[in-house]
Amino acid sequence: MEAAAAAGRRGWAAETPKIVWNQSQQRFETEDRKAYLEYVLRDGGQVMDIIHTFVPPSKRGLGLASLLCSAAFDHAKSHSMSVMPTCSYVSPYVSSFLD
């Protein structure tokens, strides 16, 4: 995985960070809750609108935003939801997550 490779090059653990679904907060987040993706359900829960991603400066460059997006897209797909990428980070990458 790209994040693991980047971590290995920088001397950090090559283990891919675990992304968890925080349903009550409508977020996907790292276990430490410092990096996250926020969403809003629309159209009666049929559309996941990804509204915001955040990775703190100390964790940037590890591919966390991409991992968060992948988790959200996987979740949406497994629940037969469409995705609306309101977040500016997500918009340019929609096609790569849908492959």
C-alpha cells in the first residue's frame, strides 16, 4: 500500500494505519482520531456526501487522506450508496476510488 511504502521510506512503522468508522459522528478516522473524513447522509441515506477531510501536519504525507477516502468509498459501495464529493480533496480523485 502507498501509505506503508511512504512510512517505510521515512523510517516509521510500515504498518498501514487502521481506519475506523465512527457512525455516531458520521466520520471515518484513524484509531487516534486525529485524522478523519466527515460525511453527511442525504436522500434518505442513499447518498454519502463527503464534506471534509483533515490530516494534522504531523501526519501529512503518509497517505492517510487517501486511506480515509478508500474506507468511505468502500463503505458506500457495500451499502449501495452513491457518493457526492463536496470536499475539495476528494473531488479530483473520485474516478480512481470508483475503479
